[in-house]
Amino acid sequence: MIGYILTQEQRDSIQGKVFASCKFFHCVQDINDVWFLFLTAEDEAEVAVTEYAWLLECTQGEYTPPPPPPLPFNN
């Protein structure tokens, strides 16, 4: 899965901010502690005309998800 790679400071500056009607930024951290932002083509078009357009210039990279938590053991 490809997403925009963010620094901690970039993530902190946008997390939870609204960029379009009923849409907000939600960043996720991968297994390597790298922050990512995923945008659809529609989201990108909406972000491009906001103060957050700089996000579209961030490097893109491959997101590596953390492993799922272990399943509980039932006796």
C-alpha cells in the first residue's frame, strides 16, 4: 500500500484537521514507526486547493503494517 510519508512534526500539524466537508486527516504509523497519510484521488483534488496542498509534494512510499495482535487463548 502506497502512501505519503510524513515526519512526526508534519503528522502532528495535520492529525484530525478538517480539509473538506466532513473529511479530516487521519495518519497511521507503520511497523517501522514511519507516519503515513493515505488519500484517494478525490481527496487529493480537494487537498490541492487548501492550505495543506504541500502534502501532495511529500515523498510516497510503501506502508508496512504492524502484525496483528495475538489471538486470546481460550481453555
